[in-house]
Amino acid sequence: EIYRESGENLGICSAITYTLLCDTFLIHNWAMSCRYFEIGLEEFILLYIQKIANANKIFINYQHSEYNQKVSDLLAKYSDAFKNIDENNLIEIFFTKENVDIINKNTNLKLI
């Protein structure tokens, strides 16, 4: 959920389904309300995943379609962090210090 500084609750903005098996964190689905695009929420969630994953490898299933252009934009924006590793659109996310710093600069959202 997102709250404004005033305390106003904007509701649930995103949902993720994932599995954590040994040292692998696999994101099966990541849904986000379109009204939250490009306010830094994508970056905030990526940083949160990096924090909670506690895994050596983080993957996301990505199926390109005409309805998820914002995902393609995100993948291009952080192309150093996202690497397509197979023909089934499995993408590995690399959280290097440099990538985390860049992602962090693009959000002003904070966990409270």
C-alpha cells in the first residue's frame, strides 16, 4: 500500500507472486496499477525485492505484449541489471552496487 505524507491511503498499488527455493528467488507475476507508473514505485519494489530475497539469483518471468510496454521501458532503463538468459523470457536481475545506486536515485519512496 502507498500512503501520502498526509496519511491518506492510496490503496494497494502492486502485487507480486514468487517462490524462494534455496538460493533462487523467482518472480512469477508482478502486477502494478498503471496510475503508479513512473513515480519511482518500480524502483522501490526492485530495491525491496533485493532486500528481502536473500538469494544468490533473482529471476523474473517476462512475457512481452502490447499491454506491458512500461515493463519493456523498465528493462531498457536498467539494461545493466536485467539480462535475458533464455528464449523463454526468463530474465536474471543483477543487483550490483552500481545498479542499486542508480535504481535508488530514481525513487524517493521510502519504507515506513
